[in-house]
Amino acid sequence: MANQGVDQLFDIRTAFLTGNYQQCINDAQKQNVSSPDLKIERDVLMYRAYVAQRKFGVVLDEISSSSPPELQAVKMYADYLSSDSRRDAVVRDLDAKMSGNVDINNNIFLLMAASIYYNEQNFDSALRTLHQSENLECMALMVQCLLKLDRVDLAKRELKRMQDTDEDSIVTQLAQAWFNLSVGGDKYQDAFYIFQEMADKHNSTPLLLNGQAACYMAQGRFDDAESVLQEAMDRDSNNAETIINMIVLSQHLGKPPSVSSRYISQLKDSHRSHPFIKDYLLKDSEFDRIAKNYSPSVTA
């Protein structure tokens, strides 16, 4: 019989939250749990790890209409991310669900719904979705949304709520690091220590390495940033955040334009719907449109 008080999913959850997605999947497939609720939670973590790896087909194929509501929510998010052509339809369906009776105890639905709105840059809808939840991950996403809206004051209040709930949780620690990065100044070093400590304690992952790189770049330590980003590339050469940070870094290091162009091509190829690329393509077409107005006139 399992020991009372032992968190059977601790290692799986830790792997997921720190960005060690393959470890999360491997452990979840081996882990026997003692209750139906734990089985659902284990499967949710596993399928969210597949989503993080962009293996949407696994999630869409394996989660059926008879699966628990929590898994259906993960499938909804995978469906949204899997195809640009599906996004508008998924958002319309989600809007319809949100206007009806929503089970506020289904934290996974709230989290997946808010993640869709976050990807849509619709931070107000994301915050409306999350504000009723006492779940740490939901609170952490609220912190991210508030930071995106430059509401550092409200983000600080939400972070305090997380710390009062569980100060030592990885989710709370990560939220603290994001907050420190937004505040800046001497907080950059505090954020770096959080990412570094997690990497030392658990595993260096692209998620944690990108956090360290962001701290280094904010402090103007571009050579240090390059070494951790290179490690992140070695671990996953197709991670969108790593590639974006490499683009920014190559500009600061004065590398030839061909270097950043190569990274931009890679992003367009495999992460075309990423907000960074959407914004880039929009600015690109705007530049071309404006440039036409200033093309040299032909004089006789």
C-alpha cells in the first residue's frame, strides 16, 4: 500500500514544470498510482508534455470523447496548437463554452482555456478565465498575463497569493523569477539564481537555460548568454524560445545578418504561428508597403 502523505506524482510533476518533457513522459508511462484521480493527473501531465514537444498527433489520437474532462481540455489545447486553420474554430468553441456554465473546479480546463487566450494575446479573457481559481499554475499564468499588460503591481499581488499558498513550489519559484526579470535592476541576479538552483537540483533544460540567458542578456553579459543558449540548442535545436533568444543575441554580438536570418528561417519553418514570427511577418510586410512609397522616382 502507498505511504500516506507521499506525493506519488512529485517526480513527474517536477520534470514537467522544469521543462524536462521526455523524462516526464517516461516516468508517467512507468508510474502506477493508487487512485483514479491520480491516474487522471498523471495522464494530464504526460499529455501536456507531449503538447510541449509539439507531438500533437499523439494527444489528438489517444484522448477520446469518453476521456475525463481534464484530458478533453488538454486535447482542446493540442487541437488549437496543431493547425493554424483550426485556431479560429477552436477559439469560437471555447468562447461558447466560457459563456455557459464552467466548472471552476476543473483547473486543467481553466488553464488550457487561458493558455489559448494567452496565445491569442487576449490577456483580458485569460485573466477572466483564471481569476476564480486557487490553483498555483492558474495563478502563475495570471502573473504572466499581468506582466504582459505591464501591471507589475497586480502581478506582485498575485505572486504574494502564490507565496502564501506554497512558497517552495516550483511553480511559485518560476513565477518569482519571471517577476524579477520584469522588475529588473538587481532583481536580474535574483532571477538568475532561481533558474540556476533549479537546474542544479533537477536538470538543465531549455526552459531553465533560456531563463538564465534572459538574465545574462538583461545584464549585458552576452558572452555568458551565448554559452547557456548553445547548451540549450544542444539539448533541443528546435526550441522556439532558444531560437528567438539566439536571434536577439546575434544582434547584440554584432554577428553577420546571415546568422539571424538563418534562425528566422528556422522559426518560420517550424514555428510559423509563434507570436514572435507573426509579429515579425506583420512588420516585414508593413516595411515593404511603406518602402514602396519612398522608391526613387525616375527622372528624365
